[in-house]
Amino acid sequence: MNRSRDPDHLRRPGRPTRPPLTEEDIAREALAIIDERGWPACTMKRLADRLGVRAPSLYHHIDGQRGIIELVRGLIVQEIHDPAILELPWREAIQEFGLAYYRAFARHPNTIQVLSTTPVRNPETLRMYESFMAALVRDGWELPRAFEAMVGLEYLALGFAYDWSAGDLLLEHELVAGQSLPLLAEVTRGQSDQRAVAETTFLSLLGHYGDMFQRPASLADGDLAGAAAGATRAGERFEGADGPERAEGPEPADGPEPADGPEPAAPTTPST
């Protein structure tokens, strides 16, 4: 038998086949490390070890830490973004977006500092922003106001998500009550869970969030002249209120007429 042509003879034992590494694999393992140990622990070496590959292999998929940031951002956006937001009235859109944003980052508080301070390059995140603003603009919002609402809602959700992750009460009733601070003592009485405080407060503010962007009725109807007249009348009432009158000072004395000087020279045109 000619062993040189035997396929079994030609086949050499090698490493077991491994499923190809994907960006989603990298993103999920990176997020797991960050959730467990914080962002500084998510080094390229540790991430490669967790994935069972060598660190240089990761650079075929991502460009270092910048790539990790955008992959993790995209993974969290998957927990937030629902394209159906475009079908909701604007108040419901604000509620759904704000609550989903808060919940996602409350699950991953260790990502807040990095993701909230680095420029957004992830396409899924940009599409999420576009959908949210489109829901508001469709219902008559001016685009700058829709953008303000989106940015403000992000800050609100991120702040309370970070607050939710605190282990201890930030304001302890016993400590406050011993400082002769009756209002703080009253409002903190019965509070024992920082997460409950953060979530209850966030949900209350979220319920009224859209109201701060609504114009007064007179402005919404275009009655700018009426609003200006009202402001003028208010100013007149303030000036006419009883109070000490301003003393009149002496008229400024006439000073000598300035002496006539030479005529200024005509400006010259600079050469090019």
C-alpha cells in the first residue's frame, strides 16, 4: 500500500478548531469584566485571556481601548433602544426612553464614567438619539428643544443610576436628626435603602420631566406682544411701589470745550 497517498497518513494532529471570534464576543466579555472589576481592569491582556486568545488577535477586530468603549456602548444601547418609540406620543416616548436609559446603566454603573465622558462614535447610539428626537419633533417640538430634552434626560438618568449603585444611604436620618436640621430630619425619616430613594426620586422627576419644556399658553399661541406688555406692566408696578426715592444729584458742571486739533490724516489703503 502506498502510504504517501493515504489521506489518514497525510492528516496531522493539530489544535482543536475554535469558533471564530466576533465583536459581540469581545463586547460581552469586556462588559462582564467591567461589571465585575471596573473599567481599569479591562485590559487587552485580561480580555484576551478571558476569551482564550492571544492579545494581538484582538487587534484584528478592535483598535484597542477605543474599540472596546464603542463595543460596550453599543451593547448597552441594545438594552435601551426600542425603535417602536417612534410610534409613541411624546410624553410616553420620554417616559420609555428615560426609564430604559436609567435601568440599563443601573445594571452597569461601572460603565458610566467612561461612556459619559468619551465622544460617541457608535452607529447604534446615534440612531437611538435620532429616533428619540424624531418622536418629539413629529409632535411639534422644535428641534433645539428636543435635543435639550434628550441631553438633559441622559444626565438625569445617568446621575440617578450612579446614585442607585451606592451601597449606603447618602443621608442618614440619625446623623441628620442630631444636627438640629428639622427639615432634613423629617424628609429622611424612614429611609433605609439608598436604591429605593434613588429610584423613587428618579421616577417622580421623570413623570414631570416633559412639563419643563412646555411653553406658557400665551407664547404657544404666538402672543409674544402680550407677554412683552405683561412684563412691561410688571416693571411699572415695581418702579411705582412705595420706597425711598432716588436722590437727585447736581447737574454735572460744564467743562471747557476741547481744543481744536489738526484734522486726522486720511487712512491709507494697505497694499496686498
